[in-house]
Amino acid sequence: MKKRVVRFIGIVYFIIGAVLFFNSFGITGFVIGGEVTRNIGSYIAIAFIFSGITLLIISRDWNKYRVSLVVREYESGALNPVQAVLKINEQLYPSGLTITGIEYHGNNPLHETIRTKDEFIPVRFRDSEKAKDFAIACYEMAVINDRKNDRNCELHISKEASSKHHKEGLQKLIKKFEDKYHQDLELAVQR
């Protein structure tokens, strides 16, 4: 479901809940559910209001939620880092989120931020090695999407490997990563 649809449904539920809530006290003068008692009407109204607010909150962080599901799938071992990034980039319903960069700092190895065309999406990991591999995979995907995206990538993996100061060490890590996930990266380039 698209973000706009979830937001629209949330607004509709909230409005229906507000109308039912005020109607249960006879404030609005509407005759919606005239047969329903005040208590039942107010409980239904509160359920609609709560559902509407929940949907509005979800719609605001909809892409973050979808990306976190893919990250959990990756951390469980069902996907390797390249497959997870490829799924985010191309396969999230309806059209994927085109990755344009990544921000990763080795001093806080469990947090990183994925850059897309429209927004920044923070991601949290439980395993620092998986976070590092995921950051390198995001870097690879950003460069595959557009060579100019390498300037959107800020990787500070260690004191010997960084996109700003220690590029040689970073290139060694990237080469090692490319050798390990060669087949999946080839599939990503072909798409």
C-alpha cells in the first residue's frame, strides 16, 4: 500500500471517529447511528480515532518501516547484504527506493542512514559486522545506480578505511566485499 493511501485512510478514520464521538454526546446534531447507545458509540468512536492516529503515524514513517523489515530479514540470515540492498532498491512495493548514498560511522557501528532520492532513512542493526557489510552493499548500489552517487556516500569503517581520509583502506575492503558477493553484484549491475 502506498504512503498516500495509508495517510488518506488515517485521516478518514480520524474524521469518522471524531464525528461519532461528538455525536454520541449529541453535540453535532448528526443522526449517525441513532440507535446506538452513548457508551457503545463512544467506544467505537475512540477505536476509529485511535486507528486513524496510528495510520497517520505509520504513513509518516512508512519507508522506514518497510526498510526495517528488510533489515530484519537480512539480520536473520535469509538474505545476504547485496540481496537486502537490492530488495530495498528495486523490490519494495510498488517500485522500490532508489538508493543514492549511505552514511556509516564505525564508532557507532549499529546505526547508519540510507539516502534515497526523496529522504534519509535511519537504520539500526544488532550486529556490527552485518551493519558494516550492509553499508558497503549500499555504497555499491548507490554507485551502480549512478557513478556520481559516490560523493553521497560517507563511510568511516575504521581508522584505516574511510571514504574521506583513508580511501586506500576502504578500497581494499570494497574489493574484498566484491570478491565475496561477486555473483549477486553482477545480477544487480545487469538490472
